[in-house]
Amino acid sequence: MRPPEEPSAPEAHRRNRPAEPVPGAVTEPTASTARLGLLPLRVEHAEEMAEVLSDPALHAFIGGAPHTPRALRARYERLVAGSPDPAVIWCNWVLRERTDGRLVGTVQTTVSGEVAEVAWVVGTPWQGRGYAVEAARSLVRHVVRAFPVRTVVAHVHPAHHASATVAAAAGLTATDTVLDGEVRWELTVRR
């Protein structure tokens, strides 16, 4: 799963580009996890998130390189401005580990009409603990409850087995569609 990227960044994932939504959008998840607090992304998170996302291994499937704290801060300033398209809602949350209060990753969604695209990233030191699964499940539940979507989508590199496991645990199913070398995963929402 690709980490959050803004639309203009060259290494940005073309489909998952969420940021804090425009005013009036729902940003607070209605279901949190037992071990993680999901907090709306703020510019002030940039320095700590630069450390969380600093491992070059996080970019193995997405390309690019980790942002410096200064570059991430500038990026977050642009992201929190919201989508330039009023028909699109961008939402990003940071994941705060409840026991020690540290940020450990992010989840995000872009809602456009009846489709919500989701993504997640957990920093290398916190991987393998189930945080991505908890956060992705919470995100999908929130998106389905808060927005009138019919489809939830994620895009996962076929060799990124950990992200595929997270997508499946969040209720998505792999499709035969491959875009830019990534498999499209979907959940059809029954209303």
C-alpha cells in the first residue's frame, strides 16, 4: 500500500491522494481501535511523522524516498488546504498508539461520488503488530457509515503481501484489474 502522497508529487500514488477534508466533511472515525487513536492530520504532525516514515524500505513498492521534516511540513500545509475539487473529499488521519502516545502511521480516504479509495501505512518499527489491520478495518467501517459510497477501493502492489493481507482483513477482495502495476481491491457496499 502506498503511503499518503499529495497529487502534485511525482511519486504520488495516482488514486490515493487524501488530505484533510474541506470544511464540513466528517473527519472523526465513528469506530476507533483498542490500541490506536485516529486523529485528523495536522501540519504539526509533520516532524514526528517524518521520523515514523523515515525508513527507505517503506518505499520499496511505491518508489520515491522519505521526506525530510521540512518537506513533509510543507506537504502537510498543502494537504490540509483540502481538495481543489469540491466534489471530492480528502481525509487523512494519523495513528497514535494509545499506550505510549507515539504516532505510528496513517490511514486515508478519498471520497468521490459513490467510491471511496483507502490507503494505510505503518512505520517499520510498528509493523507486524496488527496496527494496519486494526486501522484499516476502522477506516472502512467509518467510510461506509459516514459517506454514501457503494464501493471501497484500495490498490496494492502484487508483491506487497502484508498490504494484501490488510486489504483482505478490512473486507476487500482482489480483482483482476491491474493499474500502474497494482491490483485493485474492492468492497461492494450493500445498502
